[in-house]
Amino acid sequence: MLKKEFPQIHYYDQDFVDIYDRSWAWMSDFWRKADPAIGLKFPFFAYHEGNELNLYESCLSSFFLVYFNKKYPVNQMLDNFYALQEESGAIRNRYDLETGRPIVDDDNPEGIAPPLLAWVEYNLYHKVGAKARVKNVMPSLMAYHDWVEATFKDENGLYAPPISATETDGAPRENVKYPLDFNTQMAINALYMSALADILNDKELGFRYKRQYFSLKTRINSKMWNPDDKIYYDLDAKEQQVKIKTIATFWPLLAEIPNEDRAEGLINHLKNPKEFGTENPFPTLAVSEKKFKEDGQGFAGSVVPFTTYMVIKGLEKYNQYEFAREAAIRHMYFVLDTFHPDGKKKGTLWRAYRPTKDGPSQWSKNDSWNRPLDLAYAGLTTITLMIENIVGLFVSLPRKTVDWFVPTLELMGIEELPLKRNRITIVSNKSSRGWEIRLESEKLYYFTIHLLDEDKKKTLPIPSGKCSMLIDKL
């Protein structure tokens, strides 16, 4: 019965469909009931064997939970954190589920998480379409943004959080004071704060955050870009580049910071097998680095689904849809091969994978880091990348649009995809008349098909009811 509630995927490789379905079936183990006694009003996502509410992992999970928001309401999950927000604007990364109190460490005394909330809320708006929510959460987002700025911004305009706040455990970043990823995440936060203000038609607020975005963009481009290596680097305390190639260098793609020439340089690094273009894309440390480890060792070489997802979303910003899809498929095959290990071992999904061979990554210093069945990370591959990049569907509920990026004609599509108070079906198949797309909808929406191999696109209004179209006639 549950299977019919979430969007159904069609794909010619049944293993892809099976792992997608299994991921949704596992989700109920991660969805917890709220405990009002500790300040939680709404159910939330948490690791099935854990005892903490985690902001970072909640942000990651939101990117797949939005596709089944009816059962797993992302808006309520996030509202728990806004309810826990302090007068200063602070929202801590971790909260104890027995006491409701923040959990902080000596190496991260403020309990700061990567600042992703504005990006998460913007994505939620386009998948669920609630404009009223944007208005309601804006004060919390503004207070949070101001707190991060007041607490971690230096006089030079760059942010200097503890390195542990970047969630890149094990990366060789000992001398880093101004991490590239955190600074770029603050640029992304400002960029999406501006976009949320535009949704509210608040020009003054939109301009305020655009100005912050462009200020950070200029600093990142002028201080962190290396024109010889054609890559971005972290900075040390003297604002000198720390020349170690980490996965952080690709966050600027997502923030639309590099121009076309610089983006091309970054993409070449992603395609180079001696750097980030490993068979399982993309390792958290370049293969060419001395400290790169083939078995992962945390962020010293592991392939982490969230950073791979981040890179793929960055590639989309520069219209690299075919490369993004190829990377998503290659990554999915490694996830599947690890899920079906040789011998009698039972397979599972992991937080991190090896870059050049099957299997979960290892970390000798911290055996518990790579947790089995860690859906906050793995679900980004098995659900989000499956819908958005392997099948190739991009949905915007407020615009009532669906874009379908089709690199090659194959049996694939989706059924029962929620589009506001509407459910749609889009499936391609070969019939006696040629390649045909079958469509079904309860209400009118606008469908754009992008034929990547022919560099063509066509937008059509899709009426309510059932219809079909022949690719050759488009």
C-alpha cells in the first residue's frame, strides 16, 4: 500500500528502481515522533540508531523528503529548529533527544553547522509551493544569517569558523582558517535569501542580500582562485592559499561564482581521472594529492553522496546536464555494487564509498564514522539523483512546470509525481509508431522536454487527462 503513495520510477535497469523503492520503505525507521517536553512539536528525521536531532542531516534529507512531503512534511521538520532558535539567532547543529539541549564540542563550541537553510527553504518552495511559508520563516532565516555573520565573520569580510563546522572529517585542512566551502555556503545562503525576498516582492530585502552575495563572490574570486592551477583553495591565517585540492573547490559552481572560463577549468578537474574523475565520482580529495587514500579515510578520498550531489547541482548551473547525468549513473552503480556484495554478506547503504573500487570507505581513526544504512546521505543518490538526474525531471510547483532532460531515448519516467494539488505521470517508451511519451495529469501544467543529444527543447501546455506525444513529431 505504501508503495503507491510515493512517486513511482520507471527505468530500464530494474536494480535502480529496486533501490529507490527500498529507500522509501526504510524511511519509516528514520522518521521519529516529536517530544513536546523537549521543545519539539513536529516529527523529524534522525538516524535510526542515533539519539540526536541534527540540523545538517535534516537539511540533507530534505532534498529527498520533499518528494513525499505528504507523509514526511519537511516544513514541520525544519520548524522544530526554528522553535529551538535562540534570541541571538543561533540554531545549533545538534540537540540531545532526551533533554532538548544543544550538544557542542570543544572543537566547535558554538555548534555551528554548514549554513544551508536558505537553499533548503528555496528548494522546498519549488517542490511544495507554499508562498505563505516563505513569509513565515524569513524572520528566522534572517536572524540565523545575522548570527553566523556576527559570530564568524572577520574584518576582511571572510568567515573563519572552526574547521569541524565544515563536516569534512579527516580532510587534510590543518592550516586552514578561511574554509572555501563555508564561505561559499554563506554566499549561497545570501543568494537564496535574495531569491526568497524576491518571491515576497521585497525589493529592499532582496537588494540587501544580493549585495552581500556579490561582496563574498568578489572576495572568493580574488583571494581563493588560483589562475595557474585553475582551481579554488582554502586560505590560512595570513590569507595565503593552502594548496590542497579538496572537494570544497566545487562549491563555487553551485554558488555561480566562477565565470565560464573558470568553470571550464573546474570541470576539467572533475573529468581528470588523476584528480576528481575517478570511476566513482567525485572523491573528497584529489587523487593527485599525497594524502589521498584509496580506502577513503574520511574526507581523505571517500566519495560522499552529499558532496557528489553538490557537485552535480553545480554542474547543472553551467548547463552540464549530460556530464551530471553520467556522474550520477556511475555513482549509482557503485552504490548498487556495494549493496550487493559478493558472498553471503548482507548489503546496505553507506554514508561514504570508495572512489576506485566497490565497498564502503574505511577510516582507521574512527570506525563509527561511516555508518551503515545512513539515509541522510545515501538517499540523495538513491532518490534525489534518481529523479532529478538519472530520470532527469525538474519540478517547480509555483510555476506549474516540469522540465525533462533526456540525453538518450530509453524506457524511463515517473508516475504519481505530486505537483501541488495535482499528480502527474510522464513515461517514455517505444511503440510501433516510434518513441512515445505518455502523459497523465489532473490539471494543466507546462512541460518542457530537452533533447540533449540534439540540443533541442520544446515547451507544451499539458491538459488534464491522458495524452501522448511522439518524439519524432516534436
